[in-house]
Amino acid sequence: MTAELVVLLVVVVTALAFDFTNGFHDTGNAMATSIATGALKPKVAVMLSAVLNLVGAFLSVEVAATVAKGVVDLGSTGGEELLTIVFAGLVGGILWNLATWLFGLPSSSSHALFGGLIGSALAAIGINGVVWDGVIGKVIIPALLAPVVAALVATVGTWTVHRLTHDIPEDHRSRGFRIGQVGTASLVSLAHGTNDAQKTMGVIFLALVAHGTITADAEMPFWVKFACAVAIALGTYLGGWRIIRTLGKGLVEISPPQGMAAESSSAAIILTSSHFGLPLSTTHVATGSILGTGLGTKSAEVRWGVAGRMAVAWLITLPSAALVGAICWGIAHMIGGLPGVLVVFAILCALAGFMYLRSRKQPIDASNVTAEWDGGKSGNAPGTAGSATNSAARPAGSKERL
């Protein structure tokens, strides 16, 4: 087995690891509102979302083509050097996903991936290593427009729903909308699989081209589709409870009508972007939709402090992941060859392990994901020191019914 083949295998494994983190990082985009309103029990919700992510990954490859050819220009390099660039970019994306998950911030997995790839390409090739037209037209502009459009659509949708159903008794209305939420949340999960799993497909395609296994004009291999579909589905099933809690309880207190309006808006926008090959951030869309439901409901409280922290995370995602990607490429390049790649892989494993252990100090899971939000920075960690809702939401000796 040659060193270049080993590097390819490391890149493929790392790409699937990114796909896995994408799954649990973004589960809340589809299921946070359904869990928050009680339309679905938490574990049922993540299982349903996982299955639909798996199915959605097979429906299109338009976004994969954009990732593989429309963001970074690696035509001037190839072989092991190109594999190292792709690998370093993936590490940047994974570490940013894990860091934002640790703090319960629903940032964009797409932008983390693009940022990592852009950073490693800049460090290795220079400014010509990035397709700037593609970055601006297919990443930055959609990122600015997506949450705004989603918020507007959800605001109008929520206001319309309230107007049309205000004469219906509350218990009948809530029951009907909870049923509707199951359908719309399922559609968002399907759309997420269609959009996000393809991003990893595109990266693996790049690596295979660099190794010479396939040509740039080849069709996406079936095993790549299958592996990416399974990885994102497994990650989705893991839950990503910290981000589900922030989206479901931290931004707006969501009622069933709001939840259905938010999910309908998200699904429509994500599916449209997938059709046109735009690697849209499902996180930006889902967050904008949830915010819009608060704006469209007179009595709703929008927690602008939480929204502000999300916005800051969105702004720094691309440059932060790019910086990590560039540093990782620098370390791998300085050591050189396979040893350099293995050292960076070891650093990735060590930092991932550290963040996982750190998360266990303030655990969030299916048992406490819907506990009341306390309004502070620790509000996304119920039951921990400093959480004002601990005694109120979870009486001693009792279990929250979900």
C-alpha cells in the first residue's frame, strides 16, 4: 500500500467524520420545533430525521458538483499535495462544528467546510487557489439572503395561520398543527439530506480525482453516495441535543402553529436551493424561519441576545474555519508526506476527545432538552450549576415527561 493511498483513505475517513458531525450538528434544523412543542418525542424525532436524511442523500448530486468544482480551484496541483489540502480543510470544518456544538450555537456546517477548504487552499496555493466568483455567488450572497428570506416567509406564514385559525378552539388547533409539524419536519429532514450530504460527496469526489481513481468528468460513484448517506444519518440519530435546545427553546417559545410555519418555510427554501445546486446553509434557513415565527406572533418573545450570539458565530465561521484549515495544512506540510497528515489527524482526534469530555460536564440529552430556558448563557445547559431553572423545571426525584 503506497503512502498516497493511505493519505486518500485518511481523507475519506475524515470526510465521513465531517459528514457525521454535520448530521448531529444540524438535527435541530428539522426537529427542534417539533420536539419543543411536543409534536414528536425527542428520540422518535431524531430517528425519523435520520431515516429521511438517509433517503434524501440519494435524490440529487447538484450541490456535490458545486462543492467539487465551484469554490476552490485546485487544478494547478494534484496527487498527495491536493489530498493534503482537502484533508486540512476537512479538519478545519470538523473542529469548528464541534466547537459550536459544545456551546450550543447553531452555526453553518456548510460554511465551516467551505472555510476550511478556502483556508487550506490559500495557504498551499495562494489567492488563485480559490474560485472567488463561486465563493461570492454561491456561498456569501446566499448566506446573507437565506435567513432574511426565511424570516420574511415564516413571518407572513405565521401571521396568516393565526388569522385563519383564530376562531378554532385552542386544543383542536394545537392538535392539528402538531400533526402538520410531523409532516413538515419530515420534509425538512429530507431536504437536509438532499442538500448537506452532497457537500461531503463533493469533497470525496475531489480526493478521488486527486488520487487519480476517477476523472473530473466521471459520475459520482455509488459507494460515495451510500457512505455519505449513512454517515449523515448516523450523526443525525445521535441527536445534537445542545443545538436542538437552543433552536427549540432559546430563540423563541414556539407554539404548534409557529412550528409548522417555520418548518414549511425551511423546507421550501432548502429544496429550491438544492434544485439549483446552491450549497445553502440549512442552519441559516431554519434559524431565520424560527425567528420569523416569533415576529409573526404578537405575544411571542424573541430573545435577541441569543439571536445576536448566533449572528456573531455566523460571521466568524468562514474565517475561523479557514484559519484552522490553513494552520493544519501548515503543520502537515512542515512535517511532510504521510507523517504530516497522521500528526494532524492525531491532533484532530485529541481535540475532538477534549471537547466531548468537556460537554459531559453540562450534559444535554433527550431527558432535559425541553426544560425551561433560564435566559442566561448557561440556559442551554439545564440542570447544571448556575441554571435558574433546575429546581423549577426538574423537581428533585422527578423525571421530566417527554
